[in-house]
Amino acid sequence: MISTVDQLPRIFQANLGRFFDRVILPVMEGLPAHSMLETVEASSLDQFLDRAAAQVDNYMVNEAAKAFTLTLAGLFERQLGRWARAIQDSGLADMSGLGGFEALLGGCAQQAGMDLALDGLGEELTQMFVVANVVRHGEGRSCERLRALAPDLWDEDARDYHDLLPGTVVASEHIRIRQADLERYIRATTKFWGLADPLPLAVTNPPYGRA
């Protein structure tokens, strides 16, 4: 009989893939987006309103991507916690002292005999979690850490984004999450569970998020 510990990685991988394919991808591809936003003076009221609508479209695309990153990170963290409890309950290892995402990630990876440095897997998963913290909390230590970890997530010269919020520019509001970033995160999460899967025909190079 296959144990719960052995079954969970494959179930987790499948659930993540379904969520991406059935929810995230259709929503992101269905949102209107514009490759460039016009900022010069409009020649008519209609043109001004069209340009304002385009700004809102691109702002909403970014907000959706940030929200989906938060959801993915929360789902993956919950899966890690569930697997750690199953390992603990089975008597395979003491997982009770793992507090926080990174400790939980490292403990689960160790239990699976997984090298998180392989292909930058640990970096991708950590980046996803820190992005989620910035989306949740805004300014603070997570935002400062993310600026160091992934400065490419900010582009102050971008021609396809305009912050709709008035007042002083806030770094956490200018983080840009694109569909390619969501694809990196879904590949990392599903790859983790593929590598943790001890059953035959484990999918260690999952197709989720690939073009």
C-alpha cells in the first residue's frame, strides 16, 4: 500500500498544474493589455479617455499577476506544511520545529534528498515567496530584500505601465510581475513536487507554464 507521504507530492503537483492551466492562464490571457502607453498630450477627449483606459488595463494585468503570485505562494506553502505533517505523523522525521516558509522548504527538500541549488530551484521558490510578502504587506524588509534578490522586477523606465496611485512613489507599488514570472513560479513549484515524488513515472521536468 502506498503511503500518504509518497502520494502527496504527485497530488500537489497535479493540483498546482490544474490551478495554473484552468484559472491563472485563462485569466491572464483574457485581460486586455497594451505593449506601450501613450503619454503625450491627447488631441481629443476620446483619445485621452482611450489612453486612460489603456493605463487601467495594464495596471490591472499587473495587479492580477501579483495576486496570483500571492495565491501560488500560499498554496505551495500550505502543501509544504501538509507534507511535513504527514512525514511527522509517519515517524520518518521530526518536522515539528520548522517555522516559516524557508525553514519549511529546506526541511522538506532535505527529507526528499533534493538539492535546492540545482537549476536555481530554491532561488525561484524563495523569490516567489518574497514577492508574495511584498504584495501582502507593501513597504518593509521584504520589499528591501526583493530589491536585492530580483532588481529586474522593477523597471522605472517602462513604457507599458503607469502607477495609478497619487502621491509619493512607493517601491512596492512599482513591482512588475509578468506572465513569464508566473510561468517561472509554476515551473518551480511543480518541479519541486516532481523531484519529491518517489513513485514510478514521476514528472521531474513538468510542462506547466511552458509555451
